[in-house]
Amino acid sequence: MAITRRSFLKGVAGSSAATLIGPSLLASATASAAETDGTWKVSGSHWGAFRARVWGGKVQEIKPLEVDKYPTDMLNGIKGIIYSPSRVRYPMVRLDWLKKHKYAPETRGNNRFVRVTWDEALDLFYRELERVQKDYGPYALHTGQTGWRQTGQMHSCTNHMMRAMGLHGYSVKKVGDYSTGAGQTILPYVLGSTEVYAQGTSWELILENSDNIILWANDPVKNLQVGWTCETHESFAYLEQLKEKVAKKEINVISVDPVKNKTQRYLENDHMYVNPQTDVAFMLGLAHVLYNEDLYDKKFIETYCLGFEDFIKYVQGETKDRVEKTPEWAAEICGVPADKIREFARMLVNGRTQILFGWCVQRQEHGEQPYWMGAVLASMIGQIGLPGGGVSYGHHYSGIGVPSTGFAAPGSFPLNIDQGQTPKYTNQDYKATAA
């Protein structure tokens, strides 16, 4: 039986939507009012799955879904999100733009928005797409900052926007994302992949094999409350085990951070203060100690690494700025005393060491440098690829480190346009040569 995309979508909406994404929280007032205490409905969010009691057409109460053993208090904010007075509920247009049909820079941040109907909004949007494609071409059209979105694949605003824009014509798109931009750019040249979204060593292997865990600019207790999809918070079971091992002194955990974060307070582990944005200086001081005290893994470097000779000449002050990167040099920049830098370096090679980086340290100017240098340190330690050793760049994100089940969930429709179908405008000029 032949089936079109439209008929398939109608079928999904009519028979399967409740299974895939759960019933609506915003049920009609008439239906909900029939229940004395309201009706409990199940839904999900970036903060986890939950039950919502709906009465009188409004969410009255939120509680975590029972299968989530480590629910976050952030669920308590869902009612505020739904009914916040600052929420944009209707299509809105800048008044000055609506009157003049062009952007007025002097009104930025100080202009009024007015409500329009959906038909008016769509007409205005389509008119502008036509104008840009006809007058300038795709180089003048940017398809938006596609990033964080609704958790359900059927509600993927990113995919819907890209598909709609693709049907109209070509445009300029972004590369990477704002969360891990520097990391995604540098790490393929250093380790062979972007790493920031890689599964990484499982927590089970870390807990079993690691002697030292370095939480470098990393706060998993805070960040693992939230996930890209509907977070299940399974990582917290492993953090609970880690807390016990820290208390028994079975694993040495150190937080390298300008602040005492939630994880450090939860685990009650040691804290190494470092001045903000001076991590690379600290790491160069560590590399100097590892090399000059002959503590680094020569065989690993010779077997797996390229460019170490050039790097170590820089550390020794033989090239570039001609400054030797001693612990004393690093101490003046990063705020860690020279003797502590030496002590830290020796600890890194005393047993199995797992370095866990967070993303915040690469969200700065020259943010690729700390990630690059972190890989260099891990290479000098020589434990990349060993259980509970090496370096990771994502254990604070969406359950990375929780063993995967291999289960495949329903996905969204592909971004590609149907076979044989072309955009309305096929101009592919991205060189910005038009007037």
C-alpha cells in the first residue's frame, strides 16, 4: 500500500503520539474539571521524567517518576516554566520593523513588540525569505543557532527548521555548537575524534581501576541533573559509590577549579585552586616536572605520539618565547605554589589516573589550548586506553560513562529532502560577491 509522508504523519499523530511523547499537560479545562483531584499525566524534560497532576486545565503538582532514583530538585521549576509571565505565548514582531519593513539599529534593546496572528507571522517570514534569496542569495541567509531544543524527537525544532529552510533554498549553516566549539575543532587533530560527545570509559571501570581521578573544571553533580534528552540520572549511582570510596581513601579525587563546586562539596574530595583561565600554565609546569624528573612514559610517547620533540623544546624554553616553563614560572601565573605543582605531577604517575575535563575550560579565548594540553599530559602519563586511565571530555554530560544498553529509540525524520525534490531557489553562491 502506497503511503505519503503526510498520511504517515497523520497516522502517527492520531495513533502513536501518546506512546512516543506522552499526553499533553495542557488538557482542556472541561476534561480535567471532571476529576475532583485532577488527572495524573506522565511527561519528560531535560531534567528528567515526571508526573503532573492536572486539574481545571492547569498543572497543579509535579513529582518525579518513580523509576528515577536520583531526581533533581530542578523539576520543581517546571510549573514556573509553563506559566511564567515572561514566556512568549504568541507570535510577536518588532513594531518599528513591522512599520518600516527594515531593521533600525537604534531601536535595538529599546523597542516594542506587538502580537500578530500565525498567518501574519508566516507571511512576514516567507516574504523575507523571498527577498533575501532573490536579492542576495544563500550567503546572506543564516539558518539560526540550532542547539538546545525540546527533548522529544517528534518536537525537534532544529530538524523542522532545517527541513523547512532546505525546501525554500540554500543558506549558510553553522559548524559545531556553542557548547563545545573549541573542543570539537582541536581534538580531531589531537586524538582523532571530537571526543566531547564520546561515550568514554564507563564509570564501572573507573571505580574499579582508578587510583586518581582529576575533575578538571568539571562539576558532574551539578551538570548531570540535566540531559540532552530526558535525563535518567543513572550516573548518580556511580557518584554515590565514588563518594564511599573517597571516604575510605580507596580513590584519590582532586577537583582542579577556581571554585569549590557542588561535586567537591558532595564527594568531600581535595580541591586544587587555580586562577581562572590559567590552566594551561599549570599544565605546562606539570609537563616540565614529568619530563625533567624522568617520570613520563617514553615508550607510549614513541609509539603513539607525534610532535613531542617540538613540544618539549617549548617547555624547556629552547624555542618560541625562550622561557622555561618551570613550576616557579607557572606558579606566578596559575596561583598554585611550585612545590604543589611538583607534588601534583608526581601524584599523576603514582597509580592509574583518569583525567575528566569539563566543557567550561574550553569556553574562552584560545579555549582549544587546555583541551590540547590535557591530551598531552595524558600522553605523558601513558595510560590512554587503559581501564580507569587516560583522559575524557564528557563525563559530566547526559550520562556519558553509564554503560550503554544498545537500545535504539525512534528517531526524527531525516533532514534530506525527498528524492527528486529540489529547493525553490537553487542559487549556491556562498562567496558574498553579490551587491
